[in-house]
Amino acid sequence: MYNYTNFDKEFVAERAVQFRDQVQRRIDGSLTEDEFRPLRLMNGLYMLLHAYMLRVAIPYGTLSGTQMRTLADVADTWDKGYAHFSTRQNVQFHWPQLQDVPNILEALAAVDMHAIQTSGSCIRSVTADHFAGVAADEFEDPRPTAEFVRQWSTDHPEFAFLPRKFKFAVTGSENDRAVTKFHDIGLRLVRNATGAPGYEVSVGGGLGRTPMIGKVLRKFLPRADLLPYMESILQVYNQIGRRDNKYKARIKITLHEHGIEDIRRRVEEIFSFQRTRFDGVDQDIFSRIQDDFEAPLYKQASTDEYAKARESNPLFRSFTDTNVHAHKNSDFAIVTVSLKAHGATPGDASSAQMRVLADIAEKWSLDELRVSHEQNIILPHVHKGDLPVVYNALQAAKLATANIGLISDVIACPGLDYCDLATARSINVAQGIATRFDELKLEHDIGHVKVKISGCINACGHHHVGHIGILGLEKSGIESYQITLGGDGTETAAIGKIIGPGFKADEIIPAVERLITAYLELRLDASETFLITFRRLGPSPFKAALYPAKEKYHAA
């Protein structure tokens, strides 16, 4: 993990002190809400439907046990005893009082955490593959690059007031678990023909009301050129990005209006100058950062207990079948902890559960956790011999749900229960789907399927890239849910297709059930996933299942 320097610590502490003064001036009336708004957004503080919401940065999703325990303390002391892990690998507190936020930020600063640039028209928190540094299929660890970009972009004066928010994602694997094609800039670590390290750079991806797949701007960018090239892209966007219409202000619209060739020409023109301004100090910084991510010393021990537990305990075997992934060290495993117990709110964890996760990380995962964009928690370094005891600890905390990648592992935004932008609820739909398919005892037979739900067109639930996407809308005062099929956020990126009119709230779960029933009848065999079946057959048989002729459904 990256270790904060004295500069980092002082910077974060000073920002907390600064914000305390700003909050006090808002409380005493010296600042109006209009004056306070840009200041609070610079520190991750939103005003939502019922209360303030504080979004805390977890850069590229990495946490220590101490940091997770501090989040639990914040939840108990200044919130309602739980936290919400988001699709940006961040954590959100939905009920803080304004006067308490400076105390929260100071508590976070004490363990090298903050809320800087988790909101506003700036470069947001950098995300990465949640299996970074440990995945068996990884080409190179993307975390040093993610940290490098984070440091460069934090408080960058030129990019503090961009046309709109700007998001980076980084992966070091051909299997894209970081959704890089749907970010403003996506970086994939590659090597050229001579073996030199560099990046494939994609630009202009995004979801929301205008979903677009990013386009490759550079097939190979040498590592030494990363910062000057990123500066060049941001400068082009800052210069020609739309500021007259916030719905058309993202770089994806800039690219759509100008075309990839014009954007490439503009970037290369600036880049030819920018690369002369860097004298190598950036690479010295990168090397120092890289040292913090050296592979740990893995213990050597027997894995016999793992094999015995799989043979004797069917619940443990089911858990390891779904929630355990291959580690680059064959004696270790990557464990994904589901925050999607059947009927639970996706992404929520109680303070007690967070403390259990902190304890487990410290004892059995080299004091490290990850937050995934799929709203689950990762234990990246668990020795296989320790898996039975880890499983027992998770089970005691109601964190051992064996459903990763299954239909109940739903991504969902907070929706209309919390968000003032939402037009429909999403949590209840996610809970209903999980509960229904648990009742049917079908989810393991259904196999791998990504269900993603958004409560409005802003797509915080990533519905566009769900194999089954659900978008909540408001139609004449009634919640209506539109279904999209065939979305994919991986290296085979695709935007889901709208299948037909929407469904009322009491119709959406039966509609999903008809959809899944059709899939089970249409697939060639149990190894053919929902997405492969959809790509093989197209939307027609699924549309027929969703809209049987004898039924009439509410139109969105």
C-alpha cells in the first residue's frame, strides 16, 4: 500500500482545518448556501434528499484495517451506524450533521484519509481493478499508476474547474474489471514490441443520459510520457469542452462533436510541447511510489485445511466456488466479501461488520482490503489454509453470502430513498430480485449474470453495462422501470439495448423472472451465460418473454 509522506499528512490535515472554518462561517450566517456550496463540494459534502451526504475517497479502492475501523467509528459517532460503499470505490455517509463534518474529516486525516475531489467539476478519485497487484491474469500492477495520477491531479490548479467532472480508471489486465472503456480516460497497462512498459489510452467513455464507449486515442504511450500526455488531454478538454449546457459538458460529448481524429491532432500538438516541460522528476516520483507497492512476503504453509473443508462442508465449498478467485501466488486466494445478503441494501455495511472486516484483514489478509466498483469488499491476500477460519468469521458477521457474480449480487444506487436527483427507488427493486431468486433457489443454476439498477438517468448504478440493466424513471407521478439487455463493462464493452416499454414497480420483478425463465430455456447448456445467450440470439426471444401478448404493461 502507498504510505503517506509528511507532505501528504500536512496537506490533508490543513484542508480539514480550513473546512472547519468554512463550516463555522456557514453556521453563523457569514456564508450563504450559494457561497458555501462550491466549498463543501470541494470537500465531498453533498446536500441530498433528506440530509447532507459525505463521500470519502478510497483511492483505487485500497484500505488498511485501521482505516476500515475508523470508518466504523465515524459511522457510530457521527452517522447512523452504517456506511455505503459506492460504484466509485468510495464510501458514503448519508446522515452527518453539518457541524460534525469537520470532526469527521479530522478523524479521517489522522489515518491518512480525506474527501478531497470526491465531487465537483474536477478530476475525481482514481479507480482501478479491485484485484490489482494480486490477480493471476494481471500483466502489471496498476496501483502505482493510479497513485501517480492521484497525486498529480490533486489540487491541480489548471484542472480545478473543468467543464464537468472527470474520471480515470486503470487496469493491468486484459480482463477489464475496472470498466475503463466507460471512463473519461481509461488506462490499460501494456508493453510494446521491445517489451517497454506503457499504456493504451482510451478517452471519451461514460454512462449517464448519453452512454458512450471510450475510443482508443493512443495504442501505446511510453510510461515516461504519461503525465505530459494526460495534461495535454485535459488542456484540450478545458479549452473546447462545452460550458453552455451541463448535459453536454463531458469529454465524451466533446469527442463526439469534434471526432477522434480532431481530438488526437489537438492533443498531439500540445503534447509535443508538454513533454519538453518534464525533466524526469515525475519518473523519480513514480519510482518512489512503485516501491510502496512491492509484493509482500507471503507465508509458506500447508493448504490441507482448505481441501478438507471443501470436502466436508458444502456451504464452504459453495462460498469458495463463487467468492474466491485465483491469486498470482497459487497458495493464496482473493476473497470477495458480498455486501449483498439476500434482502439487504446493496453496498451497505454496519459498523460492526466493518470492524469484523478490519480484524480479518489484519489477521489473515496482510492488513489490506479493497472496495470494488461492484459494491463488495475484497480480502486480497488470504492463504488457502486460512480460508476455513476466515469463512467462519465472515459467517458469524452475516458476511458469507455465496453469491458473487450471481443474480442477487446486484449493483444499485441509493435511488429515491436518499438522492434528490433520483426519479425512482432502486434499493427495493434490488432487494426484491435477490429475495425472489433466493426463494426460487435458482441463482446458482442461473449462473453468471450482472444485474445493475439506477434510480435515474445519471446511471450511478451502471445500468447501461448490466447484462440486465434496470433504469427507474418517473412517468405521470408513477415509478416506471425500463429494462436494457446485453450491456457489458468489460474488455468486450457494450451498451445495453432498450427492449421495450417500462414496467410499474409491482411488475418489474415478475418481468425479470420471465426474462430469466426464458434464458434457462434458451441457453445451449449450463455453461452458456446470459450474456452469451443474448449475443447469440439477439433481443427478440427475450422481448417476447417480457411482453407476452395477453399482458398489458405500463409504458415508460
